[in-house]
Amino acid sequence: MPYEAPTHTVERSIRARTGAKIVAGIDEVGRGAWAGPVTVCAAITGLRRPPEGLTDSKLLTVKRRGELAAELSGWVTAHALGHSSPQEIDDLGMTAALRLAAIRALEALPVRPDAVILDGKHDYLGAPWQVRTVIKGDQSCVAVAAASVLAKVKRDAMMAELGAACADFAFEANAGYPSPVHKAALAEQGPTEHHRLSWSYLDALPKWRHLKKQRVPVLGGPVTEIEGQLGFDF
């Protein structure tokens, strides 16, 4: 399927309006999975011409994602990844877990960005970071597209490693998302230590629903949660 190549238009706009010199693109992967971490990549690319075929990781084949990730690792000015574990997702909720993973990625960069382009419409990062949200930024912004590919390939590799110890769940194929094989293994064997135990899928498993973890609301009022339990990404 043909698609338009991402550009530096948003980054140029941020630089012109704010005087920012270093702009990072951020994207996440694993938000809708039932198992495994949520992973965030922060990538700094500058204004150079991107590698041929760069776009949202979900539009690429597994083979092409791997090839692009290898190329991007040497092409980007800098990049870093942050993760929030299933336990952190259960304890904090998805919005706070995404923020934690994003902060870990940003703080792991060798330089602190002056501004951030965040994929999507929700700013889960917030102050003190200067954030511009861009819907479908992983298709339209070079730095976000690069972060998308790097995050997806890294998390898929992590889930493949987990799959070696949980063969019946086929994490290497579904990356922790609810594929038929994954669902069948859950119904028979119950959740593993890699599963998110606060999620509603356990309500449909009478044999295991007693394991569901109730998250205690944070003091100071409710926080609008980013939807995270729907969709497939493998």
C-alpha cells in the first residue's frame, strides 16, 4: 500500500515558533497488549533526509521493520528506550505507566530535548516537557516514525525472549496481544508473571478472575486513562 513519506514539517514549526534546537520524537508500543511491558522510544533525528521507506512501524512487514531498525540505529542522532513493566501498569494505570516509560527514555538520551513531538492526541507526558501532540505522527513526522520502528522492533525482540519460557502463549508471534493461541493458553493455564492483572480480560475467565488486581485510585482525583486494552499490533 502506498503512503506518503514523513517530513520535518512539525519539527521545523516547533523550532521556528519556540526557538527549540533539539526536538525529540516519541512513540510507544505495547499499550494494547495483555502481556509484557509498554515500551517508549525517544528519537532525535535532526533535519536530515530519512532512510527510504520510513513510516509507521505498523505499516511495515516484519522483515522491513528489522532492516529499517538496523539502519536507523546508526542514522539517528540519538535514541533511547524506556519501559514500564506489567506490574507498574497494574499499579499506576496506563496513562501514568506511559509517562514513566517516556521519562525513562528521555532521561536516557545523551542530551535533553528542548521540545518533544508525541504521537497521538493525548499528552501523557506533560510538564516540564514542552510537548506537541500530532495525530498519526508516526506516519507524518520523521522523528516519531523513527521512534515507532525502533520501539516496535525492540519490544518484539523482548517478547520473543519471554516466549521461549512461555511457549504455549506464542509471545514471539503475538507480542503479548490477544491472538487466538494466546487466549486459549490463558483460559487453560491462567496468566503468567508477564501478564497485566488489572485488565478486564480476566473478567471473562471464570477460572482465573480471582487473580484480577484492583488498582487503588491515586489521591487528588481521577486521571483520564488512555484506552489501552483494545486493538492488535503484531
